[in-house]
Amino acid sequence: MAISLLVVLAGAVGMLLLLLTWFGGRTITPEIEDDLDPILGARDPMAIYESHGPFIPMPGHLKTRDQMVEWMIKELPKLTAEIANPRA
């Protein structure tokens, strides 16, 4: 009887340690509520992209997936080539 109680107690302690190991290392990411946050805040998105190099926005008249893919295949390479080789 005493041995079976020790086995149950050891199993319970082992499961508790396993749960603490599994969930103890995980952290909760804090919610950022800053107005100057570049992703979630009210800052101008174009200013973010301009600070990291050339940015080519997708035209607003493209509504369907096929139109967007066609623009990316035909027009976007021309625009990127112009940025890479500016005319003097």
C-alpha cells in the first residue's frame, strides 16, 4: 500500500514538473499601444518603406488576383529596372 502511494505521489510530482517545464519557459508578448509603432500605430506607412530603400506601391485599380499577378509579371520588372538603372 505504501509503495503504491509513493508511486502515485512520484507520478504526480513528475507530471507537475513536466507541466512547469513545458509551460514555464513560454512568455506572453506584450501588446504595444504606442502611436509611433511603425506597424500598428498611426505613422505614415510610406515613410517606413522609404526609409528602407525604394518602394513601389501596387496600383489601386488592381482588384483581382489575376490583375495583380499580371501587373507583377509585366510592369513591376520595368519599374525595378528603372530604379536599378536611372536615366541620366
